[in-house]
Amino acid sequence: MFTILDRQMVFSYIKAYAFCLMSLMGLFIVIDLFINLEDFMAGRKDFASLARFISVYYGYKSFQIFDRLCESVVLLAGMFTVAWMQRNNELLPLLSAGVSTRRVVQPVLLCAFAMMGLVVANQEYGLPNIDVWMLENRRNTEGVKESDVKGTWDLNGVFVDGRSAVKKEKLVKQFVAVIPKELGQGSMRMLQAPEAQYIPRTEGDQRSGGWLLKNAHPASLPNWVESSDDVLTPLGDGAYFLRTVDVDLDTLLRVKNWFLYLPTSRLLKELDRPNNQQLLLSNLAVAFHTRMTRPVVGIILVLMGLSVILRDQNRNIFISAGLCLILCVVFFIAIFTCQYLAKEQVKILSPALSAWLPVLVFGPIACVMYSEVHT
């Protein structure tokens, strides 16, 4: 039954959550803005265009900041809600009336669990839709300058690479494509072209969703029999159209840790991509398993934090807050250490164990701490 006290606790938690989130996010934005102000001003002479760009940039950036702060904000909101209740001596009358401590903080836990659902929603629907290129290329947001290209394998086994790319023109310079013999009509084919332009996929257009190569070498392919199902279509005079399943210009211009912005379904596709480097596979696997355990990790952190506050109800509120922050730091150090030990260079833990080990270690500890709360 949802009582008046429960509604009050939920309202207090939401207020604390909004205050903590806006405070931390605002602090991060102000510091980041002043550090990178020179990059924002590059090429923007009037104040209106600068203000417009900054607002759009931090509109996208806010999704990333929320993803980094979510567990900490959930814990802080729960901590301040319960601590403020203790400070106002609202908990003691309830205990005297026979209401258990765990029943009193039950709305706080339910709110914390619901807010961890926002983390999943942001990961699946928020981060995949932001302009990652703008976040990582403040001086070249329009894509008019050349950027480095990272070669990758298409889902059909074709390797695509280049020296540099101009995003605005969808152009890759010094383009290289290696076609396996399964798709190259019995022999491996390698094509090199000074330039190749990506043609976005259009419904009903056979020459879309791939790369248009001009002045390529070799200019012709001996014994090549044209077919509508082939990934490569010779057009004559050294021109070719290379059809790709999943490799577009954005794939070649991926930023650092690009896989953290993918939804889980796309992350699984990347794990299945043929000929992936072992280092990349390890990072992808760690990211996938970490994503699976993230809501559980957040819940464990909240249980431990509330247990620290409720264990000694006579403790000063600031001491309780400090102990919670120390607990949060230790907890995340343990998580990041496990993730580091699963990297390919170290390879002490498997990707699955690196994600589940904090749950297996801190989960029982959180349950014991919560069960020992005085009631």
C-alpha cells in the first residue's frame, strides 16, 4: 500500500535526484567549457553562432555526462533523502510507532531502481542518436578538413581502408579494398583508388549503399563475370562500385571508444564481425558484459550506501555523506580494475568475469550490510 509517507519519500528523492544531477552536470559543463573555449571559438566570429554551437554541443554532451554520473547521482539522491530525514528527526517517531527502518526506506530503494532504468534507456536510445563526431571534433564539426581513417572489415568479409577522409564530401582518399576469394569469383581481389565516394543507400537503387571508385588500379578485372548479386560491379575506365553491408563513412571515421555509443543489438553485431582484431574483440566483450551487469551494480551501490547511513543513526550527516563518497570511490576503483584486468594486454580475467566479479564480491556484502541495519 502506497501511504502518504511513501509519497513524501518519493517526492523528496526526486527533488534530491534533480538537484544532484543538475549540480554535477552544470559543474562539469562549466569546467569543460572554459577548458575548451578556444576550440569552440575557432572559425566562429559572431557571438550568435558561437552560442548556438555551444548549446547544441552540450545538448549532445549531456547524454554522455548522464551516462558517466548516473550511478553516483542515484546513490547521492538516496543518501541525501535518508540523511535529511534523520536530520529532521522524522525517522525516530516512525520507529517508535513500530515501522521498520527497511520499510521506511523502501520508497527510496524503489525510486533508485527506477532511475537505474533511465540508465538503460539512455544507453539504448539516447547515446546512439547523438552526434559523436561533433563531440570529438570541435574544430572540424562540419567535416571539411581531412581526418584519419581506421580500416575495418565489413560483415561480408571485405576489408576497407584509406589514408584520410573528408566527411562533408563523403570522400576517402587513397582508398583500398580487399575482397576475399569467396566474393571475388575464386581469387582474392585488391583495388586501390586515389579517391572513393560513399553513396548512401537508396531504396530501389542498385548503385547505392556502397563506394564509387574512380581511376582504380587495376583498371579491369580479367575473367570477371558480372552478376547483380556481386559486391563489386565494374563500370569501365577504372571505375567500380563496391557494395558494402555495414561499412559506411561513419564506420571508417570512428572515434575513440566508439563502441560505448552503440545500442546492445549493434554491439552484438560488432562482436560477430569477421576478422576483428583480438584487442577490439576484448574491448567489445568487456563493454557488452559490463552493460549487462550495470543495473545490478547500481542497485548494489545504493544498498551499500544506505546501509552506511542507517547503520549509525546518531552519526553526523556530513560524516555519513563522506563515508558514502569513500565507499563510492572504492567501489568504482574495483570495477575499473576488473575491466583493466580483462584487457588484451593484461588478460588476467575473462571479459565475462571482469563484469560479474564486482557483483559476486560486493553483492553478498551489500545484502549483509543491509540486513544489519538497526530497525
